[in-house]
Amino acid sequence: MMEAVQGSLHSSEVILVLTDVFSTVPFSEDDKILQKLKRTKQNIVVVVNKIDLLDKVTNFTASDADDDGGDALGTRTTSVPEAVAKWRSILPNAVAIIPISCKTGQNIPTLRKLLLAEPDVPAAFRSLGRPVPGTFRAGESTVTDEMARSLLPVSPPLYSFSTLTDRSERFFASEIIRAVLFGKFKKEVPYSCEVAVTGFTELEPGSKEKVRRLSASIMVERESQKGILVGKGGVMVKEVGVGSRKRLEEFFQERIHLDLSVKVDKDWRKEERKLKRYGYIRE
């Protein structure tokens, strides 16, 4: 899994580091990803999410966060200034550190304007109010339009304008089922799931067949996870199937027959051979 992440670090022109205002920095000093981020020549933008929750935090202090004995790098932050200062100390060359709320949309227009290099990027940053110390690099007071344009330089298109996607219909079917899993279970179980589309019929023009037939297996790592997904009497996997079929029909604009099963592929996320099979590592 980390190999795929490290490959992305090399192929990207801008690295967006997404964290949240309460999270422990997810690295140790000897972490390979952290070291690559510190050495990279690519532009980095740090995004600090969940600022909408700050007014709901009443009984949590920085001293509480430090009770676990963690080192300075792993200390939790509890405010925007703390989070910005922490990330600026870790990634001093980051172009900007922007606090946002994905839930409410707060400050997202500024992030979008920066990445798309729309006119008057400095005005977008001024709209955030007085900048928190560490928002910009040392010696800089904003991100200029010229700096924003350098993040994603104009280049020939990778695909023709008529190309909608480079992914197959099977891929989208798998992702739609995964999305339903995340919406249904929310916590740790979906992160251990892979959806393998094992059967996929395409309706030919003029075909008498009116229903596209799909079969898919939800792969989990442990029997306990399988039990959670299946549910008592199969009720949970049935609900996932119903929700998936509805969204698949909306996507394909066709009637769908979905045959969904749950299988155990023990520790699939830890074996390179299986990660290659599921497309996380390229040959």
C-alpha cells in the first residue's frame, strides 16, 4: 500500500497533505513518507480540516493530549494556531497551510482558487482574515498569482477532450459498491474491504436482454469482519446489495441484477501479491 503512496509522491506536481485540527501528526521522525516530504522539490500545500468542530470542544486541552507521553512530533493539537505551527515546523517549505471545513465548505474556495491559479489569489487569502502565524513560508506574507500558477503549470492535456475517463465500467461498479459500504458501516471495517467484480455482462444494442447482470465479492481480512458485513440472517449484506443496485442503476441508466457475496481473503492488505491482484501496485 505504501508503495502506491510513494509512487504518487514522484508523479504529482502538487502534494496535498490533508490532516485535521485535532489529529496527532501521523509520522515518526524516521518515517519514510515524512522524509520524502521533507526532501521533495515538489510544491506542498497542507490542509487542516474539521475547523467547524472547534466550538464543540470544551474539555480537551493540550496538556490532556500530552498525557500519553508522546514526543513533540506526535503531540495532538487542539486549535488552528497549534496545528498550523506544528505543520510549519514539520514542512517549512509548504507553500501554504490552510484551515478548512469539508463539512461546511469554509475556506474551500480559497484552496480551490490556489490550486486552479484563478485571478487574485492574494485576495482569496485576505478573505480568511488575519493570517495565522505559519500560514505562509518564512519571509512571505501571501501566495502571489505567479506562485499559484507555478503549482500546476500549463501543459499539453494527458487525454483528449472527448475522453471522459481512463477507467473501465467494472472499476466504477466496484467503487460504487465500496461507497455504499463506507456509508453503511462508516468505521474501520470498510477500510479492510476490497470489492472484486467477478461477473459483468454488457448489453449489446438491440439485445433482447433488458437487465445488466453483475456479480461481486466483498473481500475482507478476517472472519469476524465477514460476520459484521453479512449480519444476522444476511440482513446487512442484503441492505448493501439493495443500496448498491440502486446506485448502479443510476450510474448505468439500466436495470441491474446484482449478486453480492462476502469472502475472507486473509490479511490481503499485507501481501504484495494480493495488492497487485487488486490493482494497488502496478507490475
